[in-house]
Amino acid sequence: MAENELCFKGAVELTRLIRTREVSAREVMAAHLARIDRINPVVNAIVSLIPEQALAGAEAVDRALAQGLDPGPLAGLPVAHKDLLPTQGLRTTYGSPIFKDYVPDHDALIVARQKAAGAICLGKTNTPEFGAGSQTFNQVFGATRNPYDLTKTCGGSSGGAAVALAMGMIALADGSDLGGSLRNPANFCNVVGLRPSPGRVPSWPKTLGWFPLVVVGPMARSVTDLAFLLSAVAGPDPRDPTALSEPGGKFAPPLGRDFKGTRVAFSPDLGGLPVDRRVREVLIRQRSVFENLGCIVEEATPDLTDADDIFQVLRAYYFEARWGKYLDSHRHLLKDTVVWNIEAGRALTGARIGRAEADRTRLFHRVREFMEAHEFLVLPVNQVPPFDVDQPYITEIEGVALETYIDWMKSCYHITVTGLPAISVPAGFTAEGLPVGIQIVGRHRDDRGVLELAHAFEQATGVGEWRRFDPRLPG
């Protein structure tokens, strides 16, 4: 098969071809490495590339299949792991000059599960320093560029993963999400990113074992492929005290479902957030898709009072706990927004944190009652389309000034605070040809339902298949 045919083939189909030996895992890996060689110097999505080890891993899969052995459900699929996830024997920098030479002696659990399922790591994907901010740039590797316009950002913090997927450099990807880091870059790069329910994909190691706002999860070019990866990485693990007990196999495709009579809340601005008119136009055009699927769609928004304050307090608390020691020892190497978040954490009092937790409990119950009347909530992923790659963050939307470096992604992080599963699915393009995603939120722990509605939307629109990358990219 031609390089592009292999590199853009769906992961489910690609692993079937490998397992039936219609194509070798080595051929697949060689095609992806060749594409990386041509494309990556322009977009800068893959870092710490290990081509020799990747080819050796592919050859091992081929040998196992020739001997009648089962290498696992993800057999032979090329993947790269987010550079926030420890990967044994492979440089993991966290996007920070503090860790520019760090080589872990262990794998993050989500990495280990992909390896056990037969996926083959070819490198890491770029991320902002410590995952701070939804714009992928750092002092170690530089900025990652949007494949639809090389002058624009790809989002973040799983930005390298989204670009590598969009450009056919890997078959599947992983990432993490605190304020939108699986959803935002998927939205900006015309791929799919799921923020699973806390504990759905267990995490280890982690500093705060019970902290529910940070999750790890899957990214892919289609909902079917994403569900395929989720089925391999979800499921309980005793090292994560928040891990859910349901096995990952529950989320495997097929995802077909009849949505006739399903109640959907449609919220173009999540209760009054400033939203760029270009994003709003794309979103409003897609309301009819849900209606045509048989859904009962009404404009409604849950009461998210205090969501912003809750998130800012708990994010600051997390940053101080996770990264605070580096402020003391390496302050001169930290970017200013990381310093700001850590110092905000140090300024918190026990009473302040306690009040935020009490407010979060009240918010949970308000949203729970809202979702009893609506099975799904549909809203923007981000409030703006991709912006200039040299701009660290957005400072105003439609004339509304923003206070902090993450205010332009409230439509993501307000959902984080609810604890509900949420997915970003391609929804269309601005007049300039920039991708815009749509966010689908489900009921408490109904990750399967979110996948099913996202799949139905994707099948009805076919948006994710649309590709017209920046003409300055190599063919």
C-alpha cells in the first residue's frame, strides 16, 4: 500500500490488516516513519523520535504473528506518548528545561497498557511546560504548528498528539486533561479527543491520588478508533484509588444506537461566555444534525455558578502540590504562567480550599438534576478558533477582556469541574479553513453514551474526513 493510504487508514482496520498479515507491522511502521521524516520538521509534533526501536518492535510483532501468537488488540499500531507521561528508557521532558535530559525508569500506566496491547512507541508528542496552557510551545523543543495553517497554534496541552494524528504520523494517541488538554487540541486540529470520567482510565504514578480534575485518556482520528483505544486502556488498577471497576471492553466498538426521543441541551455560549462569532456560526449550523438524528433539542444551560472560582482554586492547589518544589529550586527556568499558578496555590488557605470543595459539591448536584432532564449537553469546545502560534494566549474575545491565560477555554474547564465525561468531535471550518469542534457532554460516568452520540454525529457529518492541510506542507 502507498504511504498515505497506510498512514491515514483507521486504526481498527489497520490492526486487522496487520493481524491477518495482509500488511506487515514493519511496513506500517516504515510508512509512518517516512511520513514523520517529511512532515515533522515543519509542524514539530513528534519529539524524542526512536525509529530503530520502533522498527524492531514492529518486527517483533510480525514474528509473533508468524508463530501464531497474539501480540494484543493494538498489534503493530504506531503510537507516540504525550511528553508529560513517563516512558521507560525514553527521554521525557515535561516540556521543561529542568527535565530536558530526564529518562524515566518506569512507564505511566496508560503507556504500559498500550505496550501490553501491542502498540509500538515511536517517540513522544510535544506539550507546553508542565501542560500549562492550551498552546503547545516550550523552551526545549519550540512550538507545534497547526497543519491547517502553519501560522496558527494547534492548541494544547496534548497539541503534539493532535497534530501527529491529523497528519497521519501515528495511528492513535494519548493525552491528559485538566482544563481541556484532550479536547482543545482535538478541536483545533480536526481530530477526536475524549476527557473520560475521572478514574475511567486509571493513572499511575500521580502526586495527588484522589484529585479528580486531572485525567488521562485517548485521542484518534475517528470516534470508532478512539473507542478502540479506550477499550485497551480503561479498567481498574489497584494503584489508582479513584479507578472505576468497569472493564475497558465495555467501550469497544460498534457504537451504533437509535437516538430518537433523546433529550439534548444545546448551549452555544454555556450561559453567557464570550464566544468568537466564527465558532458560534459553526456550532449553530450543527444543531440540525442532532435534530435529524431524532434528538429533542432545546437551548438550555446548567447552573454553573462558582465553576470558574472552583477551577481556579483547585488548579492552583494542584500546581503547587505537583510542581511547587521546582519553584524553589529552578524558578529561573519556569515560564511566567507556571510561576503564577504555583504562587496562587501557595496563597490559598485551608478555608479557601474547603469552600471551593463545598461549592463543587453543590454544583455537582445542580448539574446532576439538570442532566436528569437532558441526557446530553452540546456546546463549544473552545470559545475561539486557532490563533497565532506566536501569541501565548488569548486576551480578549469579541471585545470582552480576559483576566488570565486560560480564560478563553472556560467552555472546557467549566465542564471539567462537573466531573462529567466530554468529547470533542470535528464540526466544521471557519471561512478561513480553520477547524472547529463541538463538545458533547454526557451524564455522570456515561462515557459509552458520549461515544455513541459522538459517533452518530460524526457519521451524519463526515467532517473529520475533510482534509485540506496548509499547502506549505510537504505532499
